[in-house]
Amino acid sequence: MGTIQEAIAKARATRNATGAEPAVATTSGGPASAQWQQLPTFKPSIRRLRRNRIVAADGGRPAMDFDVIRTRMMQVMATNGWKRVAITSPTASCGKSTMVLNLAFSLARHREHKTMVIEADLRKPSIARTMQIPQEHQVSRVFEGRATFEEHAVRVGENLIFATNVNAVAGSAELLQSTGTVNTLNDLTNRYAPDMMIFDMPPMLTGDDTMAFLNQVDCVLLLAAAEHSTIKQIDACERDIASQTNVMGVILNKCRFVDPDNAYDYYE
Ligand SMILES: Nc1ncnc2c1ncn2[C@@H]1O[C@H](COP(=O)(O)OP(=O)(O)O)[C@@H](O)[C@H]1O
Ligand SMILES: [Mg+2]
């Protein structure tokens, strides 16, 4: 085994040893449920979400493209026993955060499925603003060991949690690979037993934050923007991701001309 593979295997082993296995199954009742109930709740405005292209909250035709991706994702992740997925792109503004939110709301319509969204784009946080979460949440402070998760997260409905940031963070790459962050994620896995943790990441080619974090996730969804991302960029990202974890798929986003029966060009 080469050195990178060895390092990855070691990181995985540490993650598992420190408790990647959920302590409780995610059925109703039990300590994990009690944890979920303790979080403050928030009800986003559906109209505001729609204005920001978040259309998957109430199902129906607008949600259909996201529902297809959601279902495929759930199948692939369940088959492989994967729980943590990162969503990234080669460069900025490919639609990552929009995709994260749509997938999260689509997943939440499966009432048995518990989803946790963690905003790990600490350079350009956007989720709190898009959703208009009223509290000044800053999950980076939890990673730094300066606050509890419960002070910086909200529950939407029964089975969806958002941990977001109002401000950008200096030294974000170092923070993302710190022991504090690794331990926080393991602790959340143990206490909340989410079926899926979705990480909204920064782009891959404009900093090292995502590369620094990839050994913490089981798989990655790579978003490319039509007429913007190049094949060369996508190839480079796929190779970098594959050196650390699993590439779950590549989605060509922001297509202007699409077959209405196939709104996303490819997904593997
Ligand atoms: N599929 C899409 N088609 C057109 N515009 C989109 C699409 N997805 C997102 N956008 C828009 O592109 C901009 C950047 O989206 P965002 O999700 O914040 O990207 P990122 O998180 O990758 O920086 C936003 O104005 C958003 O509304
Ligand atoms: Mg974003």
C-alpha cells in the first residue's frame, strides 16, 4: 500500500475507533431522539427558499430532479455503508449550497431518515443567509472547542438539522483538519446517530480546505457548472478526490439546454 493509502486507512481506522458507529439506531425513542428533540427548531419560509432555487421542500414536479439524485444517493450510500457525503465543485458558484439544501429537504421528506447538514465552506458561508436562520450561528466555534453544538444548530421539522455559519473564518483549512473538528464530528455521529451527514464544502481548486477535509467523509458528489467548468478541472478534482475517498458521482449543473426528461446530464 502506498503512503497516501496508508494515511487514509489510518485516518479511517481512527475515525472508526473513536466511534463512527452510531450508538443508537435512528428509530423513534432512545437517546439519539432525545438529542434531536433538545435542539431549537426553525421553520424556513418556503417562499424565500423558492426565491433562492430551493424547491425540494414540498415535493411535486419542481423537486423531481433532486428526488432522483436523493434516491440514488441513499441507495449507493446504504449499499456501501457510507454516512458522510461532501458536496464540492472545481471552482466557486457551481451551485453546491443550492444542491445541498435541495437534497437535504428532499431527504427530509423521508420521515424515517435523519439528515444533518454541516456547513464546512468556512470561506464563503451562505446557508444561514439563504434560509434566514435568525440566530447568529457559527459551527466553526464548535470545531474550535469554544461552544457546544446545541448552541449552533437548528432542527427543521423532526429529522433535519442545520449547523451553519454567519461569518467567514480565517485559517479554515487548518481548522477543518484539526483534532477538534474530527472529534466534534465523531461526537455528533455518536450522540445524534444521523443516517446521513452532508457537508457543504468550498471549491477544490481555489484553496486546500476541501482536500484537507476529504479523509473525514465516505464519499463526494462533485458538481460541475455547464459552460463554466472544464473537463480538465473535473478530471483533476476526480483524481484528487479518489486519492482520499470515494467519488460517488459527478453532476453537470446549471444546464441551460436540457432534455426535460433528463435535467442532469450524468450521474454515475
Ligand atoms: N441549477 C442552477 N441553475 C441556475 N442557477 C443556479 C443553479 N444552482 C444555483 N444557482 C445559482 O448560482 C448561484 C451560486 O449558487 P450556490 O449554490 O451559492 O453556489 P456555490 O455554493 O457552489 O458557490 C446562486 O445565485 C444560485 O441561486
Ligand atoms: Mg456555497
